[in-house]
Amino acid sequence: GRAIFFGIAKSDAEFIGQILRVFAFALIPLSLNLIFIRALNAFENTKYQTISNFGINTIAGFFSFLAFIFLPIELKMIGIAGAFSISYILGVFITFYCLKTYLLHLSHRRYLKLYLKLSLLSLLFFGLFATLQAFIPLDGIWGSLYLLIALLL
């Protein structure tokens, strides 16, 4: 949060970081889902696109409602981010099976293997930057600049 929004309070930056951390779990499934939606678009099938989007939005709405009702006020936004992450993770499977009607040879194992590889690579970079963070002071403009460059990589 401090790398993107210079000069905000540390507590606000940590809160933004918590929300982004929860959203990060769904970054790859969201990307895959967008690719699958574009493929459905190439087949000019708006019916399956609508089914996929309806499923994703229904899941997001349901879990957002649960987060809003049951979580304490300080965790509501993090819970809603989690609800959207869950909807993107489940949504990639919905869209995958909608697309599979057109591409019968489409294998879910290839995408799960890709997801695993990308997750491991992300974990490797996380470890690298966590190690660097121990040696580089993150206060002030230089620390924020380092974090911004790390985010862009």
C-alpha cells in the first residue's frame, strides 16, 4: 500500500496490503477465466458467457453477503475480497466446462499444471523479496520505491 500510495499511514497501507493479499489468490484463475471467456467469444456463444458470468457473480454475491453478515467490521472488506477470490477460483471451472463443449480435447490437467507452476514461481519470488526485505530498510521514499519495483516484477 505504501509503495503505491506514497505518504499514507502505515495502518492504512497494511489494510490495503491485506486486501491485495487475499485478491492475489485468485489472480491466476481470473486470468485463465478471462482467456476462456474470450475463447467463448470467438465461438460467438453469448449463452455460455452469460452462464459463466452469472455463476461467478452469484458465488461472489453469496459469499460477500456471508462476509458482510458474519464478519466483524474490521474484516468485512477483507472477507468481501475473499468472496471475490473464491468466485474467481470456482468460476474458472464453470467457464472451463462451458468451453469444453467446443474444444473436446481441452484438458484440465494442463491448466492445473500451469497454475501449480505459476504458484511455485510466485512463491520463489516471494521468498526472494522477503529475504531482500530483511536487508533493505523499507522506510521512506527508497523503501517504497523498492517495493514498487518488486511489485512490477
